[in-house]
Amino acid sequence: MKKIYVVGIGPGEYEQMTIRAVKALESCDVIIGYTVYVDLVREHFAGKEFLTTPMKQEVERCRMAFEKAEEGKTTAMICSGDAGVYGMSGLMLEIGQEYPDVEVECIPGVTAAIGGAAVLGAPLIHDFALISLSDLLTPWEKIEKRLLAAAAADFVICLYNPSSKKRHDYLQKACDLILQYQPETLVCATVSQIGRDGEEKHIYTLKELRDLQVDMFTTVFIGNSQTREINGCMVTPRGYRV
Amino acid sequence: MKKIYVVGIGPGEYEQMTIRAVKALESCDVIIGYTVYVDLVREHFAGKEFLTTPMKQEVERCRMAFEKAEEGKTTAMICSGDAGVYGMSGLMLEIGQEYPDVEVECIPGVTAAIGGAAVLGAPLIHDFALISLSDLLTPWEKIEKRLLAAAAADFVICLYNPSSKKRHDYLQKACDLILQYQPETLVCATVSQIGRDGEEKHIYTLKELRDLQVDMFTTVFIGNSQTREINGCMVTPRGYRV
């Protein structure tokens, strides 16, 4: 059977990959991904064929992977974090319908929410909602509705894609919606470059977060009514009596 | 500096641990956890001191870890999946306030939502909410509110702790709440024993899921309006034009 692995490589540094992901990549002839991610793993998998496509060529990238697998080469499509969270595994399974003799196996990884939470302490210890602020593929009205619902039900919220050149005020808009239900003093945080050189974390109030400019390498955490700062960490207690 | 690692060991099989987690456990003198999880890693870390406490003794387990670290032994508290998602890292940071000379480092892992999603295909590819149905530490009214909010805003929903001896009808209750906003035909799924012997996945409609009995080793996935079944996989498309 011809084989494609769809592999989450974790937040960035090699050591945050799972053993299963490493073994899958070692077994491959071809490793395909967005340029930045391929550069993160290249040195650890010498002798492989590496192929990249730039951003916004996701469909082409997937087809390229299936074409390689059709040629009989064991192939991996890599994504940062987990391939199943805002990654390529959905698109790979959709396009895979056109290549019925290629088996697709998804290998999970540490997504930015999980990796960033560990950097911050324990913000996601209880129920949480993960929301992307990118409206490239989702109408903004739907994003707004989800932000309001999550804030009203007191979910901890983790935001992916909080900003870009064209969307410099989206984090502010998101905070304004959340402020309809949560107080200005709510404990929030950002983590940037998770698991990479220059990793940084900061804790803010929701009011401070609202007025912040963040970049696209930043993951944003918005606490719930129980979230606290403990010794510089962001912690959402689960309710144990200590 | 005295040191404790709080380590997510992934869904179960050794290969789903990250390299970072393996290295941390290798560096430890003492590995502490709930009995079932310690048994999962014991054979891979020969020569360590292993300590366990049964379920519902989480506070005692944390104190035991800090006492060992105070003695100068490098110690790891292990959790299945990720320690920061319904795991021990929050409690460890809370109790850590009493042991200011012990440094706590959280090492992320693949939580059941991420691991189970990879087994199913790509159900969590877009915005999702993670909700535990256990009311041991959370009032049921709050769980209800979150289920309704998540369904109303068309989040994909992943349910942890969908059942137990005392809570045999909670999944049914949850489905009934979701049915206020989503159709009976909504694509849902269960995965049990993720990454362990006997791993099983099943795809259901929301109506079928409502009438199902599941056990506590099962993670439940409830799709959104866009989720589809593709060749036996559960896939939530992200909106790319294929």
C-alpha cells in the first residue's frame, strides 16, 4: 500500500516531536511542508527529499504529496504543532479521495495551545475554547459569534492567528467582544515563538491585552473567572481543595 | 535548584511521548503518578523510584512529589495525555507556592482530544470547545451552560469524561442539550483506548450517540455544521477550495 503520513512536528524545537513522529519521518523518502516548517526539521533528517510550497498554496502542496506517494515514495506532509488543529490533515483527507490507493495516517503533535499553556503554567486546565481570528477561510461574523458564546459561558479561550498585516485590529475587536461578559481585570497572557529561539511569555489583564499589538507567531490565552496569576504563571484551578 | 517536572506522557503508548518528555523522565530519580499511568511507563525507565496514589488522592500525590524534590531528588509527576488539560499541572503550581525552593517545569504532551482526532481523521481542524462532563469538581449547571453555548455557536465539541458509574446518563443529557441547536444527523464519533491495545473508533449521528453507553476510557467528538464523514474518517473542512 502506498503511504502518506500527515505529521504534527510540535511547536518548533526537535525535542517537542513525539517518538512516533520522528520514526515516521525517518521511514519517509520525501518530506513536504510549508517552507518554514521544513527548515525546522531539515537538519535532523539528512538524505530525505525535501519539497516546500509557500503560504496559500495548501491545495497544491497536498497534491504534490499525493503525486510523490503515487510514484511509490513514502511521503510525509508536515505541519507545525498538530496537523489536525488548523493544519493540513483535513485537506489531505479531502484530496485523498482522488487517490484511493494511497493510505493516509495522521500522527498527532503538540499544538500551540498545549505547548503555550505549558510555558505559561496551567491556563487550560479546565474547559476551554480554541478560536482562530483569521477570517481568510471563515466569515468574521461566525468568529464574533464564537467569541461571544465562549466568553458568556466562561470558557478559557485560546486564540490562534491573533493578528496579521491586514488584521492589525482583530485582537482589539475580539477583546471588546469578550469584555461584554468578562471584567477588565481578567487574567490573560501571550506566548510567542513557543519552543523556538526567542520564546517569550507575558501576563496581562484583559484591558492591557486589548491595547496590545501582537504578531502572527503569538498565541493568546484569555482566562476565565477562576484564572489567577501564581508566581508569574497563569493558572486556572480545577477546584481541588488544597 | 530543586526540580520537579510535570510531564504529559501522551495517550498511552510509549512512542506517543515527546523526546523532551522522555529525556526529562530519564533525568529523574523519582516518577510519581496515578497507578495506571505509572504502569504505562514503568518498563521504559528502569531503575527509577516509582510512587503511586490511587484516584481522588491528587493533593496527596502532589505533596508527595514536592517532599521528594525537597529531599534533593529530581522528580516527575506524570499525567496521561497533557498535564495541562484536566491534569495535574494546575494543582502542582498551586501547591508549589508552599515549596518556593522547588522549580516546577511543565512538559506538554498529546492530549486525548488531539490524539483521538488523529485516529478519527481531522474533526478538530477548526475552532473547537473542550468540555468535561465530570461534575465532581464543576457544578452541572456550568457544564450545561457551556454545552449550550458551544452548540449554539457551531463549535466542534470534544467531550472528556463522558461517563462513569454514577453518571451513566450524562452523555445523553449532553446530547439532548446540543440537539437544541444541531440536527440529529450531525456527524459525531467516539474513540476509546487511544494509543493503547484495543483502540477503537466509531462514527455516529448525534441521535445515535445520544442513545449510546460509553465508558470512561472514551473520548467523544461532536461535529459542527460542516463536519462530514469521508471514507470512514470524521473531517471538518476548513474552507479551502479543493
